[in-house]
Amino acid sequence: EPEVTQTPSHQVTQMGQEVILRCVPISNHLYFYWYRQILGQKVEFLVSFYNNEISEKSEIFDDQFSVERPDGSNFTLKIRSTKLEDSAMYFCASSPDRGDQPQHFGDGTRLSIL
Amino acid sequence: SQQGEEDPQALSIQEGENATMNCSYKTSINNLQWYRQNSGRGLVHLILIRSNEREKHSGRLRVTLDTSKKSSSLLITASRAADTASYFCATDGAAGNKLTFGGGTRVLVKP
């Protein structure tokens, strides 16, 4: 069964550094998402992406965050200048379309900011 | 903003027993989804129930939705040790595909 893949599985970065998290969504899916889960807290929506542009973003997704689909398969999340509070699991998801569609999640990237 | 809140936060049962968990939310939804998360892994989609549906089955899973009470329940019948995981409800609101997750129910199935 096709799956969403994320790399790396664990990223350790110094505070203030830029980090790029990578995702390969399921190939025929059209909608892409990033969520994060701070340890012990709820999964939180960050951003959704469709047709090469952001369709919705949360308050968390400020100017330090950006997303890109640089080619036909990858979907990336960049954090420009990381803060300690950015430490979390970051999940990528994709869905075939909008509407009543399940979202398929990757296994996540654990981001640790030192 | 809408929130899914699960109850109980944790549940411990013997293999073969049924597990029931509940979810409440605050605003209008298009659908409500249940996901499972094994420790250190991603979220696995279990079942989606639309706002105009009241009950849905998938294998050993049964989900109900009561939009008048803004609540849903997930029943796992004849539980197995492999069902040990955290279970989350997530609501898809009227504005689009953004999912709002609850805090989850941790289920431990003892063999």
C-alpha cells in the first residue's frame, strides 16, 4: 500500500539554525499538510497546500515557516531560525482531494532544538 | 475554535474485552475521523464518519456520531494486544480539510 515517507526520522539542530523537513506524499494525492505534536500535547495543524500554494495556515505557521513543493514528488517544511519551542514531532500528511477524505500520515520527524 | 476532547484519557482492558472511548467537539463539522497512533509512529486512519451519518462499522470498529450532542464514540470489539495504542478523534470543519485533533485516549490491552 502506498505510504507517506518523511526524512529524516530525527533531526537535532542548534537554536537559530535553519532546518528543512522533507516529505514524499502519496503520488496521486493533491492535498498536502504539515502538523506538529509537542511532547505530551495534541497534534496541531500547521498548514495545508494545494495546487502549488498554501490553502490554509494556522497561527503557529508564522514568517519563520515556509513550505515548498520543489518537484513533482517532494513537499518540504522549512523553519528559518529555529527556537527551543519548535522542538516537536512534525508530521506530513496527504489526501487524494478535499472534502470527506482521510488524510494519510507519515511516521514523522522528531525535531530537537538545542 | 473547535476542539475534540477524548474521554477517558487512558483505558486498560483484558484481551477479548471491548474498549469504548468518546470524543466531544464544539463547532460544526463536515466529518469526524478516528486515528490510531502506535508509540513513536505516525497516525493511521481508522474510520471517517460524515456529519449526516449516525453510525459506521469497519471490521471490529464501530463509530457513532451525534451531531446534536457534538459527540462521537469509538468501540473496539474483542480487543487484541495489538490494539494497544493511542486513539485520536479529529474533526474536519466547514472551512476545509484542516483537522483538529483531540488529546487522545491511551488504550492498553493486556494479554
